[in-house]
Amino acid sequence: MEITVGLEPWAEDDFWLLLRKNELAMTEHLGGPETEAKLRDRHRRYLALSAREPGAGRMFRVVADGDTVGSIGFWERVWQDEEVYETGWGILPEFQGRGLAARAARALVAHAGVHGTRRHLHAFPSVEHTASNAVCRAAGFVLLGEVRFEYPPGQWHASGDWRVVLRGDGS
């Protein structure tokens, strides 16, 4: 039976999901757990992002067959002198391994393609994060190569530069 995956706009009462995603198993490739104050700040940023015009980006809860299973979003950034979108996601441990992140990423690509203004969407998973690299591949991203990427601020690591074309000639 096919699982239905949808994206729900980030809402005020979604803070619990940030708390769940702050567990060590979810943050080992992201610099480790954050303080509750940092999580509350992130929650405010997610709400503010989704209150802006659609082309600025969005944060979503990922919902599968009625259950909240994680989050995904996209936001504006400049990468190698180009205005692009960046994306990131996290699926809760008990829902991992079912292809939900890749399906959410494909839904996000479709959403950004319709509502966004940037030509490319990038993802920068650590080269050591095999699951997120597999999500990129399954969602139709193309690996451009390995880059040094800073996340969180002050922590540099080797990442894959994955890109999908949202509009234009595909280059």
C-alpha cells in the first residue's frame, strides 16, 4: 500500500517537532543538539520564513498517512555568486528507511518550482551522511561535487553539493 506524503506549513504549535529533531540521533551530522533557547529562535525563524512571500522559501511539517514524520524546508541563499535556494530535512527515527524523505524532497522541489523565483535548489549533506546523500539521489538532485560547507556556523565539513534545476535551460 502506497504511503501518502504531504507538506503542511510550519505552524505555531510545531515546536514539539524541533524538540524531537534535537535528539542526538538527529543532530550528529549537524553539530549536535542545540539549547532550548536556540530551538525557540529557530522556531521563530521558521514561522517568519513561512509568513513571507512564497518566493522567499518555506518550512513544512512532513506528514505521512496523517502522522507528522519530520520537517523539510527551503530558503534563499547565495552560493558561488548565484542566488539559489538551499534545502534541508529531517525525518524522525521511527519513520526513517521508508523513502519518506525522498518523497518529501520531491514534493518540495515541485512546490519551489511553482512558487519560487530561483533557478536552482541545492542540498549540502555531509559526505559521511549516506542516508541524506541517498535522499538527494532519489529525489532527482545531481551531485556537482564535494565542497567545504559551513554548518552550523563555525564548523566546516566536507559536503556534497547536490542541485536540482527548478526553472531554465537546465544548466
